[in-house]
Amino acid sequence: MPKVIVKCRYYKSGSGKGLGGYMNYIATREGVEKLPKDQKNKPATDAQSDLIMKLTADDPALKKASEYGCYLKDKTVGTASEFISYALERKPELIGTEQYLRYMATRPRVDKGGKSHGLFSSGGVDLDLDDEIGKLEAHNGNVYSVIISLKREDATRLGYNSAERWQSMIGANIDRIAKEHHIPLTSLRWYGAFHNESHHPHVHMLLYSTEKNDRAYLTKKGIDNLRHLFGTEIFRDEIHEIYDRQTEERNRITKEMRERVKKLAEELRTCNSVGKEFQEKLADLAERLNGVSGKKQYGYLPKGIKALVDEAVDIVAADERVSELYDLWYQAKCSVYQTYTDKVPEKLPLSEEKEFRAIRNALVYEAVELGKELRRNAVRSDGRHDVPQKYTSKTDRTRLENIRIRSAALRFFTSLSPVFENGFKRYDPAEDEDIDKQLRREIRAVKDGIQLVM
């Protein structure tokens, strides 16, 4: 079960008139102004019962909610109201216009005490509810809503069980909220209301731009940023504790990995044997590249030669030393991801991993250089040749070619050492402080703790 539920939606241009009722609802419902106990304990109204039947028929999964269980047990005005609120917050498409106004009629009567209400905005200024409803209904642009919901135990523990605390948090971050909606602060109008439900205390927000040419919009990325923002602000202290614990564990694991990476990298730097299959593939690649014009880098090569490079890299990946280095790199990468998500990256073949594209380019470079050496070894058409005098026979020339192919293959393998070391450092907190900074940003989402619903 997520710790924070963040829901975002928008109402199309010209829908402000229908949203006047929504504003009235979030400002005056019983979660904002306390109902007398005797009224809460009265039997649920017929209108409430009918609406609950409709909601559970539309979405049977709502019957699994604890709020529904409480309603079935008591069937009072209070339990019915809490379940209806829960259902509508999880099915935001039922809120607004005709269906919302229908719910307005089912609410228990709330003694408003004149203009008393729970609507708030920046600066603690008292708002005239009727006046703000009039402004909203007159607005012709898009209107955006955000609902942030917590578990009761989290709201109580963290102090988010009062309108003042929510108003303070939202007000302190309203510039970032406005930015994600692409609304200038100078033209932003926003409202909030806290509903202190028994099970899931939550805040409703409404916001829109007062600009004549309204260009506000909210992207999926913007919603994700809001998700991070609210998770960070609400669980700030706990996030730092999570970060410290996970960093300590990750450092312990990566220390062992680091030592193994260094050992394997040293073996590659001093290797003196390379498989025959790879040598043959390297020689074949050198010959094929001889007929290629233009830039000799992987991204610029013809499709067929790219496939040949990939085949050669796959042979390299089968080497025990390279295979273990790649596994260690992948484990280090997963350890970073697992600090803030259960979805770890797919392990691709080495030839397809973008973070190791340098290997493909290094192979192309070595094949090009090998091609130059082999061409210098070839006998010219006039019978002369560019090889040392002692390599005069065909057998000797073949022997020299093999020596140069093997040397090129060894050079390539030794070049892999820094590639893997640098790849590992990217996910090694002891080697790269930027990773810690990245983790601090990502862990703010609180692992498994924040769910995005749009």
C-alpha cells in the first residue's frame, strides 16, 4: 500500500461553471467542518445509500476498502460520507459536473456558520467562498486539480493532520507546483482544503491561470515531478534515514565488488592470450573495413559491418574475465536502482548495452589499425614488399600477419580494462560523488511509498 497517493487531473476550458460546486464541496464538507456527533451517528440517508450502491456497482473493487467495511458495519451518516469521499478520490472521473452535483445533494447538512469554510490559499488570507466560486465559474480556461492523500498513522506521526500544516507545506512549494503546470506565479490562483478523514486524511487543490491567453498545461513528467515533490516534503526526515541506511549497505557490497573489479581489470591489462575465434573475427573486420569510406566509427558504419562488430563483441563477452566484469557492473547498477524502485534495468548483451558503446568503437579502431598493418605486409604488384627482409617467403608473411593479428587482439583486450573500471565507478558511491547526489534526488520518491494516479 503506497504511503502517499497523488492524483492529478484537469477540467477543460470553459468548465469553471460546473466546478463551482466542487469548490463548495471541498470547502464545506464535514471533513472540513466537524459534524456534531449525534448527526454523524444518524442512519445513512437514502441518497447516500443509493450513491454507494452505484459506486460499488461501477467499481466492485471499492468493496475491498476498509471504509466500505466500516460503512457495512454501522451504515451511519459519518461512515457513508467517508466511503463516498474515498471512492470519489480514487475515481476522480466521478467528480465534477453532473455526477459531482448529484453527490452534493447527498452530503449531510453542514452548519456553515455564515461564511465559515475550510478553503485556504497563500498568505493565510481569509477567503470569501461565494466570491471565489464566482471567479472560478467565470474562468474560461483549464482548471487543474491535485489530491494528496496519506494514511492516518502517517499523517498523525508527521503532523499532517491539520489544515495549517498542509497550507504551510503547499505555500512553501507553490512556485514549484505552478512551474509544473506552466503557470506564472503572477497569474496563479489556487485554493486548498484539508479533509481530515479517519482513514485517509487528504488535501484537495484547485489551480488555474488568470492570464487572458492561458497557456497552462501539465505533462506526465510534470505529474511525476509533483509526485517527487510531495513525497520529498512530507517524508523528508524519514527519507534521510532511508538514504543513510541504504548507502551504508551499498557501500559494503560495492567495496567487495570494487576489489574484484580491480583484480579482473589487472588480469586484462596483463593478459597474454586471446581466443582464436576472436582473432579471426578481428582480421575479418579489418578486411571489411578496408572497403569502407567515411568516418570509421560504429555509428557511421554500414549495417552489415555493424553486425560483424556486434558478433565480435559477443565473442569478447564470452571471455570469463569480461563476463564477470560485466556481471559486477550490472550488479552495481542494480544496487543503485534498487534503492528507489523494484524495477531494475534489463541486462542486455554487452554488444547492445549503450553504456559500453566505447567497446564497439575501440574494436573498430583496432580493426582499422590492424588493416593498415596488414596492407603494409602485402607484397606489391611489382614483386617488392614492405616487410623486413627476413620475412620473404609466403609462410613467413603469413606468420607475421598472425603475429600482428594476435598483437592487435591483445591490445584491444587490454583497452577493456579502463572501460569497465570507469563503467563500475559510475555506480560506485566511493568513487563518484555525483551518484550520491543523484540517489538523494531519486530516493525522495520513497521506495514503494508513492503512487501516481492520473
